Amino acid sequence: MTLSYAETRATLIAAGIPAARMPEKWRSGIDLSRVDLSGAYLTDADLTGADLTGANLRRVNLTGADLSGANLTEAYLTDADLREA
């Protein structure tokens, strides 16, 4: 089951990402460039079109996440769980 936008947004806010960086809808993608998300649980998150350029995704659980169209250029993915993503 994919997390809704509201659930994904709440998870990111809990991880310390300011709500101001998040679009009202994913249509334009969320800007998480150069953000430290290390160790976050984003299982089944809808990150369609997200800008994750240079983000620290070390040990992030992205199992089942939708990363369609996401920009992962220079993202740090060591030990990230990308099963079924």
C-alpha cells in the first residue's frame, strides 16, 4: 500500500524537513535536494518527480517507494533499502 501524500508529508516533517519545502501536490515534485534524510523510513512513499539531488539517503528505507521521475543525481545511497522501489 502506497503512503498518501499527507502520510509522506508527515513522515518528512517528522524527519525535520520544513513544510515550506513541500509542494501542495506532488505534480511538481518535492525539493529534497541536499537534505539529510539518513536513517528515515519512507517505506511505500510517493516521491514521484522528487528532486533528491545530492541528498543523504544513507540507511533510508525506501522499500516500495515510487521514485518515478525522481532526480537522484549525486545522492548518497550507501546501505539504502531500495527493494521494490
